[in-house]
Amino acid sequence: MFRTILFLLAFLCINVVVVVAQDDDVIRTETNLVVLNITVTDKAGQYAKGLKASDFKVFEDGVEVKPNTIASFSVQESPYAAVVLLDSSGSMEARFSLARSAAIRFLDGLRPEDVAAVYRFDSKVERVQEFSGGRDLAPTAYAIHAKGMTTLNDAIVEASKTLADRTEVRKAIVVLSDGMDTFSKASSEKAVEAALAVGASIYAVDMSSLDVGGTTGRQSAASLKGFAEKTGGRFIATPGGPALRDAFTGIADELGHQYTISYRPLNTKHDGKWHTLEVKLVSHDDLTARTRKGYRAPKS
């Protein structure tokens, strides 16, 4: 169901150019609009409905975006494209079966119009199945054995490249990992920027909390939490039993219930600089808005 609240939104009119540099795994976008997918919840964690454009204020680098630069505002239950990243490295040996079950749970929550692809990553990143609306994992997923090093950052970059070709407004990367990257060429910063460049939110499930404690567990949780917070996604620290099943149901539900605001950026210079983003709600102290933290301007 799609309901336009203000303005007629034509996403096909957004001019986007994506350039992928194979040598350093950088994804660069040029766009004449900044698009924000915003999740709004109350104190009980329920999704807030019925908000209007006047209920939101957007800030870029601390400066309020004026109403006359807002190109569109909408609330919709729109289709989304997701990439599920399964950590199949050696450190996941005791947890991979649960991670695979969690991926199945996520696929089972897809609506008819949603699509998802599945990748595995250890010492390399490998596609398990293409984008589809299927509810089952490909048979090859059941033959995977945990081994090798962890290329989490590279996997996020690869997922971003894959999502760059999708036309869905909502895009997500779902990571099931113990969070400790040991073998990537890309840094965590490049991974975040790659996801932001294609408008993808990262939903990170911390598998390390199952049986890893101490410093390693804290570091892995911090890494995964950082990915989620910077891209407007969500960090899930309870990956066991019913809590994991409920979490994946929640991710699928959240992706279908978001507000979308697009606006013309205040700074039009192609200088490659980082610009912070913040969304505030007007006269709704009981509600919380969550979206991505910023974007990097294209560089000429």
C-alpha cells in the first residue's frame, strides 16, 4: 500500500550516477537529492503512524533544511531489497547453523513484493543466491562449512555494489556475524560509506554474544553497533532462541514502515566532504526518529 502525504514523489527523476572503483572498493554517487528513510517509534517501540511533513525538521551540518527545499515527503509500505550476509569464517563454526536458521527466518518474513539476495563471507565473499522473493535458502547454503578468515568490511562493500543496481527505495544489508574483521581490504569507514552511498541501512546481529565474552565480545559488538548506528539501521544483541526470531520479524516489519523525505542538499559543492544529517520531531517528545547519520558529497 502506498499513500502520498505531501507532494507527488517521482523517484525515477532522481539523477543518480554510481561509480565503482575496483582498486579500492569505493562507491561514489552523484545525486541532486538527499533521500532519508526514517523510522519513528514511541517509547514502547511501536511504529508511529499518521505524522505529517510539518512534524519533521531536517538538519544538514546543523543548519535546518528549509521547507522550500523539501522535494517530497511520504509514508509508505513499499517494497525493499535486502542483502543477507552470512559470516562463514572459522570463528563462526559453533554458531553457523543458528546464523543460517536466522537467515531463513528473515526470508520467511518477506512480503510478495520484497526481494533478498544472500552472500557468505570468510576469506572471500561469495554469492549464495540471487535476488528473489523466495522464502527458502538455496540448497548450496546447507553445504557451507565455517572456515577461514573474516572479510566483513569487504562483504558490506560487495553488498552495496549489488544494491546499487536495485530500483527499490528501501535497501538494507542484514549482517549475521561475530563482528571481528580479520582479512578485509576495505576499512570499516569505507564499508559504511559504501552502504550510505546506495542508501542502505545495516541491520547487524551480534553472534559473538552466544559464547564469546571479555574484550573480544565487546569489540565485535562495538563494530557491529557502529555499522548500524551510522547507517540508520539497528543493532541486535540478543541472537538466541525466540529473541532472534522476534528480531528478524521486527527487521522485516520496520523496512516496510518508514517515512521518506527527500531534499535538495544545502551544499552543492563536489568537494568529497562529509555532511552530517539529523532529523528532529516537532512537538512529539514521546517519539524517537532514527535515520542515517550523514552522507559524503561527490568529488569532482
